[in-house]
Amino acid sequence: MHDHTEPMHLEAATAGFYESATWGRRYPKIQLLTVADLLAGKQIDMPPIRQVGATFKKAPRASAPAPIAPELPLSGAAP
């Protein structure tokens, strides 16, 4: 496996940070992890999953319009 290249490190360093107001921490926007890192147990530095509700604004729930039943043409009286 190959190590990260210098341009990769530069790109990750210049991407900046995500600042979590809830946790009062900064997290790198781009993090370089190899398969070997992941297999060794290294994880992405990110806010806890329970913060997702505080991070993303929820969209309002959409309601589907009521279906319109087509009228059947009647020819004459009922049988």
C-alpha cells in the first residue's frame, strides 16, 4: 500500500475545519485514512452520532395530495 502523497496532505490541510458549537471542538474537513489505518482501528475524528440532529436542519414533512378518482362514464340507468 502507498502512503499519502504531499499534495494529498496539502489538500487536507487547506480544506479547513468543521466547528461544532455543540461540542466546542474543531474537526478536520478532510481526513486521510488508509485501509491499513482502518484495519488497525483508527477512526474518523468526528462529532458523536447523536449530534446529527443539532448539525443538520430537518426539512418539513411533505404531505401527498389526495388522489383524484376518475369518473367512469355511465351509459343509461343502473342495472
